[in-house]
Amino acid sequence: MSKITPATAERNSTFAEVRASIDAALPVLAEEALACDAMGQLTPKVHAILRDSGIMRVLQPIEFGGMEGDPSELSRLVMDIAAEAPSVGWCAGVVGVHSFEFGQADPRLQEEVWGKDVYTWTASPYAMLGKARRVEGGWRFTGRWPFSSGTDWCEWIVVGGMAEAADGSRPGEFTEPHHFILPRSDYVIHHDSWDTMGLRGTGSKDVEAVDAFVPDHRVINVRKLNDRFYFRQNRPDSRLYAMPFDVVFPGIISAATIGLAEGVVRRYRDYSESRVNRGGIKAIDNPYQMAVLGSAMADIAASRLHLIDDMKRAYDHAMAGGEVSRAMQHEARRNQVRAVRRAADAAHAVFSNVGGNVARNSNPIQRFYRDMSVAMCHACNVDQPVYAAQAAFTFGKPIPPGVIV
């Protein structure tokens, strides 16, 4: 495996440096939020800030310029950014979390992605919309996927697909879920595909691959990933990667969404300072509107703690040499979606108390609310199936199919 050289990175950042860099940049990121929305992607200034801050390398392997850091701290940062610059926080999380998966993949893949440039970004999505035919040395892969966040700034992509059996049996039967990793030359971005009511600045455009050859070392079996097979095979001494993928990835999605909900509540608080209703009463003197604000702020704080505590507990357990059990994983996922739902309900409560002026495009509350509403549609935030799965697991019943746990 390659070591870091001056051509790729002067040295690994510390998390304290990342935190200081992002804290200093938050006002700039907030100022750029509207420009991101107008462009339909992150602006060059935002890209440079995220790139240089080190936030995108928090979960990246140490020998490739990363920190192999604490996902709970990354979650906290993602929340903080999303509360000020929604699309920026979303991309920081969704793009930044991919190094967790790549960090335990085949060493040849890591060399291809980060060997020349440790700052390389990778897009997704993971929806199982592709089909892969088995061929000698790899796969022939075709598909089209929506919602590839941050994709304009990414040189690689990881996408989901159903594959034929790896041993060549049952040709034509696409039954095995895999992640396929492709360089920028092997897929196209459909730039006219992103026109949405919210999270416009993420640039989550459609991507498409047609009969691309994907060698075996760029393919990840989803079941093996969730069973920590790749961690044991490729990075047994890097305890970060002992954490389950299906805790870390959806946890980052949850963090970004909670941050968006917090952004709604913050904007409501700011708006309340100067708002006067048609009866001449200041919002800050209206006990009902202040009660809504107080309860919403409490629910946001609870949601942040709920998510971060579970992520930290799993991380500490893994770092101490333990295995994050299925019970812990189910509990973490249950708490993630519950935290998101609580935060979203808090945002909805304050939004319902803003009054008619919230309909104006000049009112930032509506922008944050639209972004949060779109984020709530992400598969990882769908809560009822996760509750049902955790309850089923508790009583030893079969887990409903298709649940992200």
C-alpha cells in the first residue's frame, strides 16, 4: 500500500484541526448556500473549503492521508454544517462517509482511488438499480441511478446493483446485492436531471453506466460488507472498520437531516426576535409561540444526543476490541430514525407557527424547511420499517425484507 508523500498530503490532519477549520468557515459556507442552490451543485469555494479542511478524510485510512477517526465526531460536524448550509452539510456527510467503505476494500482499489491524490472524492448512490453479468475477471455492469450527491466534484462512484452468482451458476438470474466502484471515465452524469424543491445545492444528479467492465477488486458484496468480512480480511488492525456499515452510513444521513431540522428551528428563533403579528404582539412576548420554540429546541438537542451517543458507544466498543452485535446495531438504527423523526416534528411545529410570511422566498425558514423535507425522503430516514425490524429482532421473529438495519 502507498504511503503519504509530499505530493499528496503534507501530513495527516487532526480532528481538532478539522473542527477549527470548519468552525472558522461556517459563516462563509452559510453565505455560499444560496449560490450552491442557484448553481445546482456545490460552488468551487465550498468545494475548496471542504477539501482543505480535512472533513472528507475523517474516516479515510491513515496511510492515505486520513484519520480513521470517530464517526460520532464526524456526525456532530455534519449536523453543525447542515444547520447553517444545508446542501453543504449533506454533501460533507454523504460524500465523506464513502471512505469508510473504501477503507476496508481491496488494497488495489484504495491505491487506485487515493494513491496519487488523497483528496479524491467519491459519489454514490447505493440503490440496487444496476445489473451485473459475470465475465472473466469481473463483471459487465449497466444501470442508471438518481440522487448522486456531490457528483460533479467526484472522480469515482460507488453504486448498487444485483449480480449473477459469482461462481457463474444461474446465468441471467440477478439475485446478489453488490456495490460496484467505477472511475469517472466509466459512467456519465446527466446534468439535466436535477431540478428539485429542496437540497438543490447538493447537485444529486442521475448517473449512468452502460456495459462497463468492473474488475473483481472494485466490487463489494453487500452481505460480506455488513458481516465485516472485508474488515477482517483487509484491515484487521484498523478498529474503526470493525463498525457495521449499516450503522455508520445511515447514521451520517441521520446527522445531516437532524442538522437541517435544527436549521429550521434556528431560523424561527432568529425571525421571532423581530416578528410582530397582526394584533401588534411581538413573537417573543407570545407565550404560545415561545412554548413551541422552547420545546423544539429541546427536541433538537435530544435528537443530537440520541444519535451521537449511540455512534460513540459503538465506536468505543469497536476500538476496545469488541464486536458491535446485531442487537446493538438494531438499537442504533431504531434510535437514529427516532432521533430524525423527533427533530423533523420539531421543525414542522415551528414552521406551522411562522405565519403567512413563511411563504415568501426571501424568508430563509422556508428554504431550510424544504431542504429538510427532501432529506426526510431518503430511504435511511424511513422509520416505521426500522421500528418493526428492531421489535421483530427483540422477539426472535424474522426481519421484514428490505429494511436498512
